[in-house]
Amino acid sequence: DLLVMATHARKGWSRLLVDSISERALRQSQLPALLFPPGEEGFVDPESGSVSLQRVLLPLARHPDARPAQRALTRFVHTLAISQGTVLRAHVGHDPDIFRDVATAPLPEGWRWEDRGLQGEGETEVATLAAEWRPQLSVMTSKGRSSWKDMVWGSTLERLVDRLKSPLLVLPSDYCEE
């Protein structure tokens, strides 16, 4: 049901010369994946098994559609039964209707949605927000590599995984829940 993987989060020439195993596994399996960038231990204490998760970042986009990621996130939060937290939905660009169009799903009592519009270059703004807000989990939908630029520099997901500095729950854009 879920792939859990560490990732090298390669940059520059190493990304160009060495294929991303996590990206390939995500593409081929069509399953959600929880990726851990280098040095990131996550939100579960390995000694006690207790979960510490109060800040979740959910970047919104129309393409790929953010709704699969949002649905998975709400299920994830319900399943973990954590008493309180905030999900920060962030969108870069001028699209005033996106927060309404990607309607919020019910979260457990004690959790709340917060929306933030950002201006500037998408990946840079999301990475800057993550550095300031310090989420313990980020959640995204990924369409994989879809252009020559993605083939050379990596998909948006690949370019962001190390910059977010948090575990990343990724949903394939065509993921269908059963």
C-alpha cells in the first residue's frame, strides 16, 4: 500500500548521470511513497514508536492535481490519531480560486487548515517557506518526468525532495484509491 524509502536527493551532474531509484520505483509501482531525504530521521521516535507530527506542508498546484495528495494526507492524519496540528496549504502564483477549488477535507478535531499564497518562482518559494515554517512532513502529488527539462534536471519532486528538509509523502498524479 505504501513504499517507504530513503533517497539520495542527488543534485547537479550526479542526478544527470545516475537515475533516481525512488523516482523510478514511484513511477513503476503507481503507489504512494514516503521518502526520507539524507539525514532526515522522520516523525516517529525509533525507541518508543511515538509520533511527533504537528506541522504538515501541502503545496497546491492544478497540474498535477493536488487533490490526491490532500486526500491521502487527511487519511494519514486520521490514521495516526494525533491530537493537534496544522496543515499549511501553499500555492505559488496568481490563482485566487485554487484554495476553494481544492476544497479542504475534514481533519480530526484539534487539526486545522491554513492557506498561504506565495509569489515568485515555484520551487524556490516552496523551499523558502519550508525552511521558515519547518514542516515535519510535506505532501505532494507527482506527475514524474514529463519534459526534456525534467529528464535533465529532474522532476519538480526530485528537485524539491532535499530542499524541503522533511519526509515527503508522494502520490502519483494518476493514483486511484480502491
